Amino acid sequence: MKLEDALENTANAVQNTADTSAGMANEMTGEAVQALVALGYGNTEALKAVRQVEITEEMSVEDVLRQSLKYML
């Protein structure tokens, strides 16, 4: 019984980590799109550029923005 509980707890922890990472990526995506729009780009083109960036946990919003701008050229 204890092994099953340990496996369930581990599975829950992994899922929570994945959910948190996805939430951070979504938040960074939104902030980067807003920044590009503030720079004068349209919503659609800004979103397309940001979606091309492979967002990692180590990246900041500024990193995402820099990479997105490279796709705008």
C-alpha cells in the first residue's frame, strides 16, 4: 500500500511541475506579445512570431522578446 501511495504522490508532483511550466510559458507568451504590440506590431504577427520561439524554463520574457524579434525580420 505504501508503494502505491508513493507512486501516486510522485505522479502528482510531476503533473504539478508540468502545469506550472506550461503556465509560465503562457504568461511569458502573453507578455512578449503585448510588448511587440506596444512596439507597433499587429496582434496576429506578434503572436505568430512568439509562437515560433521554443520557450524554456531558463528564459526570461526579454529572451522571448529578443527571439521573437528575430522572426519579425
